Amino acid sequence: MSAPLINLSGPLSVRVKEPSDGLFYWVVTQLSPEEHTADIPIDTSDHPYPTHEAALRAGAACLKVLKSDLMP
């Protein structure tokens, strides 16, 4: 988990994707400031997880770290 230097002022969310059967990856995204554009990827898993739940838990842990880094 290594977030790029980006302005994290907007809402963040975790999504889980399954590009291949049984391989789940989490993605932390930030809501795009423009209405009709894709959300901005902030961080992604560097390896697959065996279940949707495992990927979601890992992504949520990353989100928690990102949010705690924003708090003074």
C-alpha cells in the first residue's frame, strides 16, 4: 500500500474487482470532482485475494490508514 502524492480532499471508497474467476483485487478510489468522469484510483492491491471478503477487508484497512494519515 503506497498512495501517490495526491490531494485526498474528496470522499474515498473501496471497491473489489474480480478480473479472473476467484482472484479478487481491492481498489481505493476518490470521487471525481467532475460529474461525468471516472473516479480517481488512489491505491490498489498488488496481489489477488482468494475471496471477495478478504479483498474488502484488506482494502478497508488501507482506507483506514489513508484516512488516519489525513487527520492531524
